[in-house]
Amino acid sequence: MTDVTIFHLEMLQPTQLQAKTDTKGLTVTKALVPQYEFNRFLYQFVGSAWEWTDKLGWTDKQWQQYSEDSQLHLYVAYFDGSPAGYFELQQQENNNVEIMYFGLGVRFIGKGMGGYLLSQAIEQAWLLDNTERVSVHTCSLDHPIALKNYQARGFSLFKTEIEA
């Protein structure tokens, strides 16, 4: 088994955001009605290409508890009426907002949409009450330019870990 490198990133001021403003045809909408089945669908829709496995064994009850938490905010990106990607923001202690999950479905990768979607995630994170820090982590299993996208949007790397 290959070692996995985990990259921890943060943004401490909203002015650090270097936003991409070209929508590339995406419409981003906040999901106002919690539906754990939808969160699970999006997790699998985006994560299957990147070996996301941490929630695959979850029960319906675990998905429901996670998805209905008032501190979790789900945003969905649509292209021509079809889900294209999503992000989840979780308000945490110490006024941190973590981008828990972020990504595009395989059919939408490579079309220049990732920079805009990430910009939307960061903007929405800063708009949540009392946000003082926005954080995210990615790893070497993710898309080859994921780390570059995070850094190009203004995130700073503050910790790197190797998981065997």
C-alpha cells in the first residue's frame, strides 16, 4: 500500500481569497431541506473517483445525524439542470469553518469549473456567522491539481502528514 500525504490548509482573512468569477455555466444553490440520501449521493458521485471511503459504511442513521446537523451547510453546483458537484461547510469550535467535502463529478472535471466552485465555497464560508478561519484538507489521492487550486484561491499550507 502506498503512503498518502495529507495537506492541511487555512485562510485567516476573507481578503486572502483570490476568486475565480467565471461560472463556466455553473449555478450554485444552498440545499435548505436536509436530505441525508442526497448528501450520500453527492459523496459517492464525487468521491468514488478519489477513493473517498470514510463514510461508505455509514448507516442511514449516521448519514441523517451528519446531514441534519445545524452546523453543516450543503451547496450543490448544477450545470444545465444536472448536479455537477458540491461542497459541505461545517461550522466548528473556535470560529473555524471547514470545507468538509468539495468536488466535481467526473464528467465535469477538466472544464475549468473547479476554481469557481471553490471560490463559492470560500465566499460562503466567510459569510457564516463569526467565521475567523476557513480550513480544508486534501491528500495525494485527490485530483493532481487539487492542492494547486486551493493555494491559487488563497489558502496557505500549515501542516503536512504522511499516512501509511
